[in-house]
Amino acid sequence: MKITKQQQALKSAADDAEFFLQPLLTAQVNAGQVAVAVERVLRMSLTDAGLPVSPRTGVVLRGTTVKVEAQRIATTLLERRNVPGQDRQVAA
């Protein structure tokens, strides 16, 4: 199975988000805050990877959106970080 440039960029962006945000996750950080931070990291990483960028909407993805990917990654980060009392579900 051939991996597309978008899939490679999303994987790299998810790795970037985990690298930068994982140390900052505490019980005081909620899932919505994590999703917003992940979305910012994704936008920077995907733009750096050379994916098309629209001045109006930002990075253009096929079959998904930056917001959906940010929510998915945020949920994964929170599941990996076992902080008692932390909300692990990101609202859609």
C-alpha cells in the first residue's frame, strides 16, 4: 500500500504534536484545550510539509479536516497520558 504525501504529513504532524504537547498534559488541561493546541501544531507542520494552503481556510486536506485530525490526535494523546480525573473525550 502506497502512502500518500498527505498521510505522511499527517503522521509527521501527529508526531510533532505529541512531542511538543505530551510533557504539558496535566489534570488541569481539558480535552478541548488539547485539541486547540494540536490543531495549531498540525497547521504549522502540514504547511511546512508543503501541503496546499488556502488563504481563507488554511491547509487543504482530502477526505478529512485539520479539526477532525486534531480531535483524533488529542484523544490519542490523552489516552496515552494516564492523568487521573482528566476528560479524555474530545467533543466533536
